[in-house]
Amino acid sequence: MSLVKICLKDKADLKGIQARLEYPVHVLGAMERPKFETGEIELLSVKHSKVGKTTLERYPNLKHVVVRGHGMDHVDYNACEKLGIGVHSLCQYSKSCAMWCVDKCVMGPVMIYGGGNIGSVVFNCVLASGFEAAVSTRQKFLDPIGYKTVVSCIPYDTRRHALNRDFFNIRIFAQLEGADFISISRPQTHSNRDLLDAINNGYIRRAHIDTLGVDLKDELIGTGKVECYDHTAWSYIKMPDGSTQWMLDQKIRELGYP
């Protein structure tokens, strides 16, 4: 009997997946303890569960972690890297998040910060809509002078991307002249205090923020120029039933399993 080397955790989005797949996998609920030999597992997929010291000790022969959620804050990337464990994102919400941004771009030219999965889609769609656009990355930083819309697609976590905390501050905002600010990023990437100052000084005409954060939230919304969407951009476009499971299957095969 061949070993089962794959464990899929956080089973809310995995209903019926064992019947769908052509190879055996273990499926666990978020709080469910494994009843199998965890030392046999080489690939672990999670949605919300943390992957840190405890999990890595429990699965000593892990080679890959596949994240199905929006964001990877709950995975200790550095710890995985030290152990030679690959961390992969399924990116199933990238198109939804990107189109959430694109549909709010009503003035050009457009400056996009972050050239990853979401930023790349935003850039191509904005160009297709007829606006001029540019992408600023960590390797090639661009100031937003002269741009009428600024879109934030930069990542944030306390490990790999800690330097992005308060990336959008008054230094950047003060270079704008009545521009729109659109952010799909974590709330830590922009200073709410500086955003409020930028609005009051006319640097920003209107802001669309997927996740605003609690600091000065009421004051920002009270300006009438800030819309907060309470972290709903990931569901802006409804995904077809079973698409997450199909993408997970493709990723598992891409990594050389079963």
C-alpha cells in the first residue's frame, strides 16, 4: 500500500474533494487532530490554519505548503525557508481582487505599486481600458508625480515584507494633486493619519480601501471621501463552483504529486 503524502487542512472549501481527486489525500478540519502518521506527509495545504513551529515539528518531512487563502500572513515563511520547504499560493482570488481595483480606476494615468499576481492583472486591464499606466516595484521604485490614480497591491507581513509598513505616507501622498487612491493591501501598508491629512489637504480626491484598519477609521469615513469595503474584494467576482479544488489539484500535480 502506497503512502499518503498529502494533507489538506481547513476542509470548509474541500467538500467532496476526495471523490474528485484521482489519488489519496488526508483531509482535516481546522481543529481536528490527525489520526494518521504525520511523518509521511510531504505536502500540506491550508486556508486559515497557522503554519509555524508547532506544525513544522508535527510534519517533520514536509516539502511543500500550499496556501488557499487570501494572503499568507499565517505561514512562517522564514521558518519554512530554513527547512527547505517551499511555500506556494494558490492565488485563486487574484483576478477578483484585481478587477475590484480596475473597476475603480476612473482617471488616468494610473500608477500601480506592486508587480505581483494582482498588480500585473491590474496593469494589463488598465492599459486595455485606454489609460496610461506604470508599475512601481521594490526593484524599480517610481514616484507618483503626475498620476491621477494610485493603486496599492503591495504585500505586507511581519517577516518578508515588514518594510512595507506605512509605505504610503505623507511623503508619497503629498506628491499627488487631487488623485484617487485605491488599496487592496493590508491596512498596515498605509498610514491612516497621513491619509486623513492628504484628504484634508486635497492631495487625494477619493479613496477606496479594501481593509482600512481601526485607527482614525471613523474620521476617514466621516470625510465623505473614503469608502471602506471591510475586506470583501476577494469575493468581488464569484468563482465557479469547484474552481478552488480544480486549481489545488493542478498545483499538486505541478509540484510532482501524486
